[in-house]
Amino acid sequence: MTRTDADIILSGSEANATLADRNTHATRVAGKGADPEKKALFASVTKRIDYSPKFGTELHGVKLAELSEQQSEELAAFIAERGVVFFRNQEDLDYKQQSKLGSRWGPLHVHPLVPHNQENPEVIVLDSRLSPQSRFNTNDTWHSDISFEPAPASFSILKFETIPESGGDTAWSNGYDLYDSLSPNLQKFLEGLTATHTSEIFRTLQRVTGRQTFGKLNDSSHPVIRTNPITGWKAVYVNPVFTREIDNVTESESKWILEYLGDLIAKRLQYQVRFRWEPHSVAIWDNRSTHHTGVPDFRPYHRRGIRVTVSGEIPYFDPNSGTQAEAYKVTAAAIVAKQEAAEKAKTEANAGGQPAKTA
């Protein structure tokens, strides 16, 4: 999409000041009823690259603009399992098709402050050259999209058309794995807590720039540990950008909890994957179970992309939820068995086709 002045709304007006007030929650859980083997989706996949055993996958051969309803449903389930899924060479996916894909999963969110596409207000334009300059065009702090809303994001779909010659990666952190790494006593303690997520960061930007909003800047309380409705797994659901405080504890206790969890999100590399963008690459992630951050190391190069955000359900915690760690035991055993079989075959081949001797 070529940028023109008509593409961007830089501030709200009386005509569009209530656009974001139309935001609502999803009425169904996209992906929950998908084929567990995802046969329709993987029929198009020519290559799969897992960025880590549990988290982050790049799929080749899939054309997002051409997905069937069944494939998009299975993709939603796969994203929930892998956290974030990457695609290359998506030239055919324009912003209208991004919106079409997102709308299959739920109502599209209209951001209350960030600049919009004029024709489709649910489309956010992320352009490092937008004026006035602001860090929100390249958010460099770990967060989950729009967690301040009563029904925060389920999925986000981000495509970059213009990328810098160097720098400008995006990183994601696995909220499932973060939860699984905590001690049982701390898990139990956090499961009983809620936290207030606030849009104060946008109120500050509004005061500094004088921008009008597209609707109300909300504050909402959500469980600290959230159940993903697709996988049924528990994940840590607080973030350094939007989570203001832990409810019903002292200020010092709230600060300690948020700093501790924020430190795990940002600094524990075992929870993270990092994506190097190419022109027309797309990333789709599940905000219910991941955190992400842009890496603002690319200036003076230009970076420009399009994001569509899907509103999900109202966050909840189910004490009977499972965990990624439990579900992964079967996968881990299969990986070990595959490796052992390969090693055995190699040993037999080196022995001239004879079975290896044992002690």
C-alpha cells in the first residue's frame, strides 16, 4: 500500500471521536474446534521451521490471502499453540485482506489513539516517519496489545512493507513457559490475583501532542494468570507497558510482583524468539499468551507496516486449566524417540548394516 495523506488520520475529530467506542468482545473462540492435526492448513505448507521446541514457527507455502475458512480456523489454533507464527513473501496480502482474515477470528479493534487508515479505521499504520514522532510508532517495551481494554486482543496480524537495511527486529516472549517455570507455591499465589491494566501511557501522549482520541481510553482489571481458551493452558498475563498495579495488595508488594515478572519476560532468553523482517513478511501472534517488543535500533532507516488487531474474549482464569509443560511431554518424548532412532540407524549403517553390539 502506497502512503498518501488520505491514508492517515493523525488526530480524532467530532466525526470519528467515537470509533473506538464500538469495540466489543468476541462471541466465539476462533480455533477452538479446529482439527487437532490441522490437515487443511498443513496441506499447503512446504516447509516448517520451529524457532524453539515450544515457541514460534515459520511456515512456508501458505498464502494468507487465499486461506479457506477451514484453514484460517486451523491457523488460529496453531498460533495459540505456538504463540507466534511467521510467513514470508506475502505480497498478495493487502490491508483489506488482512482485515478479512482478522475478522474471521473476531471483531476488529479500533485503537483509541494510534493513527488509522482512513478507509478502514481498524487498520493501524506503523510508520517510523509519521509526524509527530513518537515511540509508539515503534514500541520498544514488552507488552501485550491493548490489554487495557475490557476485551483485549486475541490475535494481531502485522505485515511490514518497508523494512530497514539493518535492525528493526521484533521479539516475543512465551507466557506459557514463564508460568511453567514458576514454583508451585508462587503459581498458586498468582492464580488468586488480578491486575489493573491502564491506557495511561496514551493519556500522556495525548497531553503531550494535543491529539484527540477516537474513543474512550479504558482501564480494566484482568487475572494475573490467564487461561487461553483454545489450548486450555495457563499463561502469565501482565506486562510492563499497560499493567499499572496488582489489585488488593500493598503498593510495595505490587511493585515487587510486577518487577519480578517483567524481569522474567524481558531478560530470560529461553522464553524468547526474535524475528528478522523481510519485505512482505507477516507475523501473527496470540496476545493472550505472549508478550512482544519492537527493537528500535534501525534509525535513520525507514520502517513502515500495517497491523490489524482482533478483539478477543473477556480474560478469565480457570483453576482446572492445563499447562504447556504437561501437553509438551508427549511431543518431547516423540522428539527423543526420533533422535534415538536416527542415531541407531546411523550406528547400524556405520557397522555395515549389522546391528550394533551391546555390552
